[in-house]
Amino acid sequence: SNNLFSVLNDSQGRLWVGTRNGGLCLRQSMDGKASFRCFRYDEEDPGSLPSDMVLHLFEDAKGRIWVSNPEALAVYQEDGTFRSFGLDDGLPYALCYGAFADAHGRMWVAFGGNFTRIDLTDSGKLQLRETITKRDGLAGQANTQYGWSLLPDGRLALSQRNGLNIFHPDSSFAGTKFPPVILTDLELFDHSVSPSQKRDTAIACLLYTSPSPRDS
């Protein structure tokens, strides 16, 4: 394919090219001639690419090549196969726009509507460290391709269709606990109602909302 989405020159000097519909291509030299070895999606091969559309390429701190696809997030294995991660592995979305690292080398992935920090352990277990969503303050629920940047002070600039987000990844949202909702009083027509009153009154309290003048 002549339509390319991403190019990566990894730490081993290998040139990777992600295409729109032609899979992932690796430049190689044989007998002094340069050519490309292309990896494609194969429905019958679980070790193939999850999709021929490669949205982004990223090399993590351990030299692993991550391939972002509309169908899943995949990591290249040196035997020429790919290990794919999707919804069944706990990812919030299947659509992966791309991956990037913060100032500490921690890996983040831009999914369909949020940003998630992940880690692949030496034993091969994928761990989801934390996920940042609109509930945590993001401008929206739709990310954009190539919409991330590491700022000099360690903050991350993350773009979405609804705006720009800037936050410091050290300000972890993991384990955030919202305070419990506590009812201190129930009022019916400006008068406190005791929970011990008869059932019909209690139901009226729960259903009552401020009526419009027309409904009064």
C-alpha cells in the first residue's frame, strides 16, 4: 500500500512501516538488495496481525514493538508472530489509536475514548495500571490519532475531539474513591418526612419532583 500511517526506526536499526490496508512491513536486506517483509492479518492464524490497518507503531523501554490496530493492540514477538490484546484481556476498547511513554518510561495507550497505562510483565501478563476517562476530567470520550505529546515538565498533553487535556501522570487517579451518598433529610412539600410514616407517604417522597406550575 502507498497509504502509510506510521513509521518506526527501532533501537536495532530496523525500519517498520505501518500501512492503511497492507499490514505491517519490515525493511530488510538480502544479497545487498533492500526489500520489505510484510505481515498481514490471517483469520486462521491467531499469531497474525489483528488487522491490516496499522494506526501507530511504538517501541517501549524494553525494545518491544507495539502495533495499534482498530481491532486490538498487538505486540511483535521475535519469532515473527504477534500477540494481540483486546476486550477479553480487560482493555476498555478494541480500537487503539496508539501508544506512548511518559517521562518515567511508563507505557500509555490511547483507546477509543480514554487513556490507559499498561504494563506487560516478563512473564507475559498484561496489567492495566490505571485508566483516565471523562469522569476523571477528560474533555470528552473520543480520542484522536497521534493526539499526545510529552511536555518538558513531565506533563502529558492529550488531544480529543472535544478539547485538549494536560495532566501530570504522577497525579494518579488509581484507587480514587468517591464519598458515599448520605441522606440527611426527606421533605414532602417543604415538610420533613420520617421514614417511619406509612408506606404511601414514603413512596410519594421518592416520586416527588418540583412540579411545573401547569402540573401543580
